[in-house]
Amino acid sequence: MKWEQVKIVPKIHIDGFVSAFEATYKGDYDFKGENHNFWEFVYVVDGMINATADDRVHILKSGDIIFHKPMEFHKLKTVNGKAASLLIMSFYLSGDSVEFFENGVFSLTDEAQEKVEQLITF
């Protein structure tokens, strides 16, 4: 039997990481906002947050993730006076399909949440 190679055509590429950290914010946390020239995602490990992306406002709960594109002004605030645990990663991203993540807010499946938990453990 002759084996044939199947070519993989990457649609996105992570060019480098800027930061990655897990943090728990108290119930009165209110980050006034920032923007920068790289991508960032905020994943809610536990609790709820109010995430602002330019003029859009989202309430995110455990298992939700938001992507902030370069130069998008974004803010975070805890909700209902309760703490929230987050995983925040920032990175440079390129490729033909990066627009999929622009304005992206997703609720992860249980399987995807397990993968993120493995990433946090790593």
C-alpha cells in the first residue's frame, strides 16, 4: 500500500504570545480599559463578568470566552458584587481566517472547557 501525504493548509497562525495568566478578581473589580496592537482572549473560569468591547457590552459566565482584536478598546467588571476567576491570554495572530475571532464571544462546550482547564494546569 502506498501512503500519500495530506497537506495541511493553516488558516490561522499564532505568531507569538505576549502574556498568559489566571486571576481572581474581587466583587468590586472595575478595570477602566485598554487597547493594544495584539489579540487577547478572556475566558471565565468561574463567576460572571461584564466585558466591554468598543461599544458592545457582554455578560459572560463560567465557560464563556471573548476575543478582543487589535486596537479594540475593552474593559472588565465583576457582576453582582461577586468574585470572578479568569484566564487571560494575549498573542499575535495572523492568517486568512482571523476574522472568525473578530467580535467573537462563545460559550465553550464541556469538552472545550476541559481543554482550557488542561491549559491552565499546564
